Amino acid sequence: MRAILCTAPQDDMRTTSLTEVPVPEPGPGEVLVRVHAASLNPVDWKLCTGAVPWWDGPHIVGLDAAGVVERIGPGVENVAPGDRVMWHGNLNRDGVFAEYAVSVAHVLTPIPDNVSFEAAAAVPCAGMTAYQAIVRKMRVEAGQTIVVQGANGGVGGFGVQIARNLGLRVIGLARPEAAEQVKRLGADVVLDYRDPELPKRVMELTEGRGADAMLEVANPGDARKSLDLICYNGQLATSDPLPDLSHTPAYTYAASIHEVALGGAYAAGDLRTQRDFAVMGADLLRWMSEGRLDPMIALRIMLEEVPETLGRLRRREFDGKAVVTIRGQ
């Protein structure tokens, strides 16, 4: 089968290319999926360039995919051949930029009939990260105000939409040229994240109190840069490494800070969180089926274009999601 293989991480990604590899076999509790579509995430180029020192090749790249179950391994009962499924994969195993891929069965989400493979494949990593942060970690309530950093990106864009669907007031942070796009996703207000008076702007919008919660997708360094945007006893969820708290005086923010590490559930062997991938995915695809969640597809590419597009993603040349069409719908 054709697949995007990284033979060994290298900064210029010359070792990541399209090649022929054997079709994998599903083991106990696993399924073989005929991949129809997959999507790119920043972690993909980070792995290929050696940003994660313990990840080495040869390794098929890719974490998010959608397709049709081809064959099941021993002990699988929740899915059957012919089922349309979506999933977020394990970066410690071969990935999904391939014509076939293997996944453990308990993370698979059924795809509604009116949702395309491409749309479903755009969701898992970014969508579930935002969902885990907002719903599972911060447990926000309708009527509260949330600040979403990087609101025109993958995690941030899904975060805006999830918050809107939950009845929150959304303050999106993005570049001015992306403001209309972020408003279309559901933000009530869009502020320039580079504005030196950003804390003042947020306070003005929240009657001097600050937002109830914030979804942070890029490490600001000093935690106070984010904590200054939320209220006392507010919540901060971050999908980047935790910000530096060493300069944060005790008892001044009383904030709850949440580390969001979606794929870490595989490394930790946490089956409960892994099974929740399927549950979170079902909510996200239900919203998509109902027209309440935009997959934010910015680029549609073919399998051989993946390495070049990973470079473009690394250089931040586009917003939204890049989706690989591997088979027709």
C-alpha cells in the first residue's frame, strides 16, 4: 500500500516521503481500516523534524483519519466490517497517512451518514483537544464568558464553536485580518492578541471582572499574561506546555490551571480517557451532522502532497485544517 513514511526525523523533512509498505494486520482488540481521508496537525511536522526526541523512524506519519472498517481482530465487538469510523491515533504506533491503518477498536467513533469522510477526519486532534479542555476539564456553564486564544486555528477554531454550542459568550483572540472568519465560527467579539492593552479590553467587555475561562493554545511564557484576562477563581486550560508560574504571586488569582494532553492517554495507558475519545468524537460529529460545527477545511490535498503541506503548516501559511483525500467518498 502507499503511505507517507518518515525513515528518520530530520529538520528539513527530506526523510519524509510517499512510499510502498505492507498492509498492516489487526491484533487483538484492533481493527484494520481502509482510510478514505486524513488530516494534518502540527504534531505531525514536529515528529518528522525531530522536535520530539524519543520518536524515531521508520514510522508512518499521521494521527487523524476516517474510513471504513475492513477487518477486525480477535475480541472486537463494538464495530464490524463496513462501518464508517473516525479516530485519533497513537503517535507511538504507525499512523494514518496511508491506504490502510490499524487502530484499537475502543477509540473509534461512528460517522453519521450525512457527514463526509473528509469532514470527519478534520475533527479528532484539534476538536477533541478543545472539547476536553472546555467540557471535560473546565466544565463551563451556559452564560459564562470564555477567551479563546488562536481562535482562527485548529484547536482555537473548534474551541470557539464548542463554546458557542454550549451557550457561552466567546471572546476570540486572533489577527485583525481573521476577525470576520472567527466571528463566523461563533465569537461574539474578536480582539487582536498583540494589543498591548488586551487585559484592559477584556475587562471592559466583562464589567471589570475578567473572563470565567480561557483556552490557551500557545505558551505565553509568563502565566500572568493569560491569568490577567480571567477572573479571580477563573480557569485556564492550556494545550501547550504549562506557562511559567514562578512569577505569579500566591493568592492573587486563585485560578484553576488545566493541562490538556489528548494523546498522552495512550502513553499513560489510560483506557478510560482513550474510550472517552469515542464519546467526545460522537458529540462533535453530532454537532457537525446538525450543521452546528464547521470542519474548517482550508486545503484538500492528495497523499503525495503531505510532506510539502506539512512544511506549509509549519510555516503557518494557512489557517484551518488541511485534509488528505486518500479514497473517494
